[in-house]
Amino acid sequence: MGAGHDHGGIGQRAGARNQRRLVLAFVLILGFFVVEAVAGVLTNSLALVSDAGHMLTDAIGLGMAVAAIQLATRAATRTTDRSRTFGLYRLEILAAFVNSLLLVGVALFVLVEAARRLTDPPGVLGVPLLVVSTLGLIVNLVALALLRQGSKESLNVEGAYLEVLADTLGSVGVIVAAVVIQTTGWSYIDPIMGAGIGVFILPRTWRLGRQAVRILIQAGPPDIDAAGVEADLAGLEGVVDVHDLHLWTLTSGMEVASAHLMVTVGTDSHRILDQARHLLQEGYGIAHATLQVEPADHRGCDEMVW
């Protein structure tokens, strides 16, 4: 049933389209992490050290995101290894999941250290803290601008974007702490801001991790109604039953479906196949669908046990 339709690609996937911007953001964040870490130790600021730690996870996360895209792209262009029938696209989702774990680790460390420092706040150098945190804010704003568009298309890029967004707000918090310390000498503001950064990170990390897990366990895309898909396919002229329907996300922007369509005897299978593929593409954004068209007198599918 190969006549009348093709299996051409659907264009470059979301992660790969934003690879160059990810690389630029990675270089910026990694470079400034070194500056911020050294300055955090020299100024004795938990807020700055926590922000530097967050920048390190940003850099690691961005690096993993770039590596995942590279590997997935390389695997997609190779045809010699047939054991990976879906390529390595899921590496991008794994990178997003690992990013969420890194963020949890940073947030917990900051919260514990903030609690310790609240009982005995050390002295913090206000002016160097203000200068470095301001530079950090500028770097984060540039990285945010680079990743903003891609975050709407790719879960992998969204993970990197959320990390940089949290770090941007962390830089604002450090600036506030520096101003307060310089003008009032109130050292408690430093661990308070550090704890605030940690608290801000956690709910966004939960959302990112939950999305990644949904894809890894092959749950249906949350914005696609499986019952609606089944009803629309069943409504095609000549289709008498739809079964064994599966919907899942391979990686961000790549939704996949498979289904068996039972048709009346004598129905043109080519027409049903083309109409079903068009329905899934135009109605649900599913460009990759594996559809089995069966005549109504066919038997055997009911023998499947899962």
C-alpha cells in the first residue's frame, strides 16, 4: 500500500533548530560561572555562591542539551545500526530529566546552607557582590533572549530556559542583598535571598521533571484527546472499528500514533490510509502515524494480550 503517499521527513525537529543558540548560551553561562564562583568565595556570600552553583547546573544542563541534540541528530542520519529503530531522540528528554534532578540538588543545598547561616550570618563584602551580581544579571538576560523562542518548541530547550530564568531571578536577589548589605549592614539578607532562590527553583523543577517523565513512560500527549482521535478515525467513511490505538511523544515536537482501522470489505484501503494520515496531521499535529488497514472479515487482532 505504498502508492499515493510518502514517508518523507517533517523538517528539522525543535531541538536541532535551536542548537546554535544553546551553544552560545552555554559559552556565556560557563564563562561567567567561573567569575561568580571565585567572587562568591572572596566576598563570603551564600547568595552569590548559590547563584554560582545554579549557574554551574545551567552550564551542565546546557551542555547536556547540546550533546543530546548532537547525538540524536547523528543517530538519525546513520542507517547502519538498525537496533535503534527510533534513533536517539529520547536523549533530549533524558537531558531535561537530569536537568531537573540537578536543580533539585542545588535548591536543597542552598536551603540547608541558608538555614545554617541564619543562626550565624558571616560578614559579606557588599560592593564586589553588587558588581559581580549585576554582571551576572546581564549575562543571564542575554542567555534568556537566546533561548526564549526555543523554549516554546522543545522540552529540552525549555529545561535550559527555566534554569537560566531561575538564575536570572537569583541574580536580582543577589543584587538586592548587595544593596541592603552595603546600605544597612544587615547580613541576614544574604541567607534569606539564598533561600528564596532555592524555593523559587523547586516548583519549576517539578514541572519540568513531570513533563519529562510523562514522555519517558510514553504517556499520551496531554494536549491530545485520545478518545477524540479514535472517534474521528472511526468517523471516516468505510471505517467500522478502530482498535489498538497508541499515542505518544518521541521527543519535543514529534508526536507519534499507531492504530488498526477495520473497514468494510471492498473499501479502498489507499483512500482510508491517506484520509487517516491527513486527519492526524491536520487535526492533531501528528505527522508520524503507523496505520494498519484491515478488512472487516479479518481475524487475529483480538488475540493480542496487551
